[in-house]
Amino acid sequence: MSAGAAISVLWPDPSSEPVDDDTLIARYGRADRPHLRMNFVTSVDGAVSLDGYSAGLSGGPDKRVFGLLRMLCDALLVAAGTLRHEGYGAIRLDERRRAWRRAHGLTEYPTLVVVSGTLNLDPAQAAFADAPVRPVVLTRRDATAPPGLSAVADLVRCGDGRVDLVAGLAELRRRGLGQVLCEGGPQLFGALTAADLVDEVCLSVAPLLAGAGPGRITAGEPSPARGLPLRHVLLADDGTLLLRHARH
């Protein structure tokens, strides 16, 4: 599926031989239970963005894993602020990845799920208007939808005052969307951690110093520390480290 971005295994079974996509798929895989996976890229000094965007930190190896993780999930979860700021388009996959999904009994495309407490969303944004699968929006019970949003997305109202993420994920599972990939942003990561909903973190560490200014990959109210065992360390030919931490 990808000819570039050479990646090798550094741990637990080190090898200097580049891995193919089938090996990467086996390394990341799909869980045998409902599962929430976070995927972030950071600089060596912990920045979540470069020049205001996460794309500034992402090179070929990170993009390669990014695409594979989207292929593996049932639902792609993202905060409304990240959707707007990063300019998300429709969540589409190329034919090879759609074929892989069909061969494994999955729908051709994952479902986009947006978390928005205020419903400050534009129904004309390509992420909604051009979506191959009808998106889902998790929101508060009292949030007022802009005209046209309910025509392009399912609104799931859960929680008063703030979005109830536990109830929202339960509704996704009820819809058959048990394997969830979250791409942020930091506030959503912090809220999911506080609710003890994070099962896995896939972290790409770009070999650069961003300097002072950008925030961390997580933000929000403090919550208790939780262990998350290291499952693998991959090394890309450009020096990017690809880490996977997971409960199981």
C-alpha cells in the first residue's frame, strides 16, 4: 500500500530490515473488544503543532501509519475545533485500503464522529457535505444546531453542560462502531483520559525541536495518572520514532 517511508522495528524484536504494510497492520491491528486508540504526532520537546498546525510535524513515516490507522478503525473521532482548524475534508480511502476493509468484513469507509458542545459546525464543510458515510456528531442536549447540519449528519445528544463521552462512545458501540480512532485535539484527549476511556496511544515523535509556544498533545482539567504499557517502538529512516502504548 505504500512504497516509501522505510520503517524498521527497534523493540521488542529489533531488526534493521524495513517492514511492509502487512507487518505494520499486524503490529497495530484491530482489538478483539471495543477499543479507543489515540493517534498524535509531537516534536522531541513535546509540541503538538508547528506553525500552528500538526501537519508541520508530520513526515512520510507518520503519514504512512496515519493512513493505516484510518483503514483499521470503524470510526474516526475528532473534536470540532480540530476539524475546523486543520480543515478536515471527507474521510476517504484509496481503492487498495477499501479492498482491505471489504476483505475483512468492514464497511468501505470509517464513519467520521465529531465532538461538539456548541454545534459551531459548517454543514457545507467537505467533511460533512462530501462524506461517503453519514457522519455522527456527539453534542449536548441543549445545543442548537445550525441550519442544514441535521441534513448531513446524525446528531447524538448526550450530556448536560458538556458532552458525555462515556454515553457517546456507548452509542457508537451500539451502532457497531467499536474500534474508534481519535485524532484529537488536546482538549478531547484530556477529557477522554479523565473519563478513563483511552485504551491506546500511538505517538509519532518527530526529530526536531519546535521551541517554546505550542501546547502539549493533551490539555484540560488535571486527572489521575494511569499506566499505559509500551507495546512497540518503530524507527523510520528519517529519524521519526513510532511508539505504541496500550492497555492490552
